Amino acid sequence: MGYLKIKNLEKSFGNLRVLESINLEIEENEFICIVGPSGCGKTTLLRLIMNLEKPDKGEILIKERPAEKSHSELGFVFQELALFPWRRAIENVEFPLEIKGIEKEKRKEIAQRYIKMVGLEGFEKNYPFELSGGMRQRVALARVLAKNPEVLLMDEPFASVDAQTRNKLQQELTKLWQITEKTIILVTHNVEEAVYLGDRIVVLSKRPSHIKKIYPNFLERPRNRTSPEFVRLRREILDAIDKF
């Protein structure tokens, strides 16, 4: 019994057919990574799950309920972080709690907990422009976690940071996932990132996209990026994408 089910999903924009016959079941607490050729509709799929776009056909269910009725259970980390530049780090994290009407002291307490969880203690009062790219990404992640969603959707969350910072953030995200036991669906162009993070790697075909193959990832955590098994799986997925 899948926790999140995608059934016969199709989406077009005008005459451009983006997704066709997408079927996928995701288990609770599973970490799913989605890869595929550029322009194949990976972000569109996340936006459909988040109910930011409407499908032409098919349905998305969370615990057997339509996803649009489960909006409070979903959190989205965008590629563009969309932090409020006039708010300090902790005030950005507090924002979803403020929208919920949580009283000031309580939301500050919750925000501080997630600031600590993402390793930003001491930077609570900094504005976004005073933080590095990796630190701003941590603020964005803490803000979504403060909402306490059951499903975390992430669209290329580490694309704008350097390789060293990216590796560090991947390590931290793995630890946060293990602590919080969220269900995570992450879109990435980086196959190494998908192999490092995912329980399963879903490969989309070129547009109009369907699921070409799903790779289970049984590599033990923490994963060694240089191990023969890691390199072999990465190469296999890259070869599969190149064939589409």
C-alpha cells in the first residue's frame, strides 16, 4: 500500500505534451530522487504533487486522499529560495508559523529548534544577504521543516552552491531525513546526488515523459561516492539517461 500514489498522470501546456502515463507509488519515509533529460517535466511533476499545477488526466493521492486536500502535509523547497530579504534568518523560518496564527513566543521556540537542526545557531539575526549560498539554503530548509510537513518536495535544492558545499548539504539532508522521518521527493540533474541520497532513483524519459526505469538503491549509508558499487550505479543511470 503506497503512502503517496501517482496514477495515470498526464500534463500538457498548450500543444506541448510534457508528462504522459506517470504511475508511481512511494512509501512513507522513503527518499525518492527523480532524474531525467533536461526539459522532461521533473519540476512539473513536483508542482502537480504540490497542487501548483492541475493535471489534464490522472490523480495524486496521499494516504488515499486527493493531494489537493492534503496541502498542509506538503512542503516545497524551491530552486529559487524566495527568502524575504527584509526578514532575519529566524524571522524567515517563523513565517509559515505566523501564517498559521501561532503565537509569537511559541513560533520563535519552534523556529529556533529548526535553526539549530540545520546548523545555523549564531546566525539567527542575520539577513539573507549576510549569509552564504549554503546558509541561505539551510534557512529555506528550516522554514519548510518548521511547517512540519509529512512530505517534503525539493526542486534542485543545491544547484546554486559550489560542489564542496553541495556535498556537505547532501550529508546534512540525509541526517535530517533520518531524524525527522519525512517522505522526501527530490528532483535533480545531478545523478551522483541522486545515488548519494535516494532509496530509489526514478528515471524519466525525454518529453513527453514517462517513467523509463526505477533503480532501487541498496548501498549502505553513509554512502561512499568512490566505492565501485556507487560508481557502477551512477554509470548505469547516466547510460540510461543518455539513451533516451
